[in-house]
Amino acid sequence: MYKVRSKMKAATMNLRINVLGARGVGKSAIAVRYLTKRFIGEYSSGLDISYQTTYTSGDGPVKVDILDTSCQDDCQASCHDVYDADAFVVVYSVTDTDSFAEARRQLDNIRSQSQACAPVLLMGNKLDLDHARKVFPSEVEQVAEENSCQHTEVSAAECHVLIVNSLHSLIADTVSALRHRGRSVKRRRSLFENVSRKLGSVFRRKSFDDSSPTMKKKILRFAHNNRHSV
């Protein structure tokens, strides 16, 4: 007599991470380093770019949407809420005090406009330019402690290992926090589905030949099927 065992496929959790920070701090370089381990030095800073990857936790796959935000607030307001996410990476440059001031502003916005307990990674980039440092660890550690967030310094130009490990840690903490709060794994649609629906409604109202500024704003979406294991 044979016993038939039925295996239930683990439900996929959808997770959204928004990457915030001032222009030129290396947000795109960090996102691409995490996804591909490659470094690309130049990016268009006027576009919001969405990436997708899958992270494998002990309880099953986690579908991760990573939104690399630009500095164009009008486009952000029309396409998505940059503070609507499960976790955040706030990037600053260790060589630029203004970028750290912007990072602090973003932390204030996250805590006031999103879930107060959303995990946050405060990431200082351009560590390879440490000789030109203007933002010092003691100041950053105090800000990180005040906002209950992780903090690390990296060089997107030189190495991917610390970036990958830090993002993995952030995702693992976020998954644990969501499951601890009993949040449904089907809590929200993929970022790609949300953006597609919004763009679709715009395109139904206006033709592709419309020359208005709002129609010229684009969101580039790149799907990366990299799988990351704990």
C-alpha cells in the first residue's frame, strides 16, 4: 500500500524596497551591483527604474521589487508613492555633507509617512574616496540609532560583497518582521503590476503621440531573475 504525500507549494511573498537619496550618491550603481555584481559608472538620473529579483528564505521564495528612485518629485507623485514600501535603503555619499542632510530628511519622511517599523538600511557610498571624507561614522551612527536602522559604508565602484550581504540582511529582517506581524503574503500586488495599471490608464486617455510633459516621463523596468539564498 502506497501513501500519497501532497506537497503544498509555498506561497510567494511580495516585498518592495525603495532606494532613496540625493542625486549622484550612487543609488543606481548600488542596485545594479546587488543584482548583477557589476559596476556601471554612469546612469540617467531623471528616471525611476524598477528591478525585480527573487530571494529564497527558509520558508520559500520572496519576490522582491526594488525601486531606484530619481529626484523628479512630480514623476514620483504621478506614478507611485516613494514612501509606500516594506523596507528602504537610504543612500548618501561619505564625501558630501549635503547628501547626508538629504538622507536625514528622507529618514524623517519614512518615519512620518510610512509604517514606523519599516526596516531601513542607511548606506554610505563612495568609501573608495575615504581620503575626501566629510561625513564621519560617529555622526552617522547616532542618526542610525535615533531612527532604529541598520548602517553600513560601501564602495559600489570597488566591491559588491558588502552591498549584497547588507541587502540580504535587510530583506531577511523585513521578511521576519512581516511574518511576525502576520501580514498576508499576498498583501500587495507586484510593483510592476501597479505601475502597469497606472500607465495603462494614462495611455487610454492619451495617445502615444501626445507631446505633453507627463507622457514623456518613463519608468524603465528591468526583470532580473537572479535567485539569492540565505
